[in-house]
Amino acid sequence: MKKAMTWLKNIRPLKVLTVFLAGIFLFLTQACGAPGIATQPPQPEKQPGYTQQRYDPTKDYPLSSPAGGMNNFSDVEPRGRLDEKAATDRADALAKNAQKNIDQKGADSPEQYGENYKQGTPFGERVKNLGEDIGSSAEEVRKGVVKGTQRGIENIKGNTQNAAEDVTTNVQRGAEDVGRNARRTADDAGNAVKRAVD
């Protein structure tokens, strides 16, 4: 009880009055000030020129046009579209060439091909045409092999250069690591000697 009485005697009325007035001031500024903060924000219906549309599940809302493939979108990477177009163009050109060859030769069935063969060009010319076809096919194969070999050689050159650079980099790093480790070992030995002397 004695402690409570001494505590009450130590409380100064000026401090109590200051705390009480600060609390009232805080209460009044929050309750009575800035009425715009406590009001509701404007609703979209009240703004002029704004009509809110509701989602209708019976309607279709396409976000982008389907392109086929998985999930109705294109399975081709966007950067690969040029390659896809080039392949499509090449396929179309080959189909047109095949159709032209069919139209020139004029064989719709094996019987008609046999008739054309019997009535057609002489044997020597057919052999010559066959040789030209084989020659052109062999030339295309040769060109493809040459291109592939050149690409392979370029890849090997690039890989060997990269490997040589990596080896020199690794050797330099290894030498730097060995130097650092030797310095650390020497420093540790020097510190150990100093500790032993002390």
C-alpha cells in the first residue's frame, strides 16, 4: 500500500493533463477531420458515359483465333514460323513439280504407262533420259553431302577453338588457385610461428 501511495504522489498533474489533452486532440482530428476519406468511392454506374457489361456464359468470347494443335493454339514456336513457311513453300513446289511430271508423262494407270512405253520414245532416248535423271539425282546428293561436310568441318573448327580456349582458361585459373593457396599456406605458417613465439 505504501508503494501505491508513493507512486500516486510522484505523478505530476501536468503530465497527466498533457497526455489527456493529446488523446482528445487525436480523437477529434480522426473523428471530425477529412470527411472525403471516409466516404465511398464513386461507383461506375454513376459516371457519365460508362455502361457496365455483364459476362454472359451463353456467348463465346474468343481471346485469339484458334490455330489448331494442342489447346487450339499453334504448336510452332513464334521464331520458327519462318522455317515452317519455308518448308511449306518447298513442299508446295515439290507437289507442283510432281504434278507437272505426271502431266508430261501422261500415265494415269500402269496399263497406260505400258502403252506409252511401247509406243513412246525409242529405247536409246529412254536410256538417255533415265541416265539424266539419275545424274541429276546424284548431283543433288553430292551437293548435299558437300554442304553437310562443310558444316561439319565448321562445327569441328568452332568446337576445337572453344575447347582450346576453355583449356587455357582452366589452366590459368588453376595456376591462380595454386598461387593463392601457396600464399595462404605461407601466411598461415607465418601466423603459427608468430603465435608460437608469443
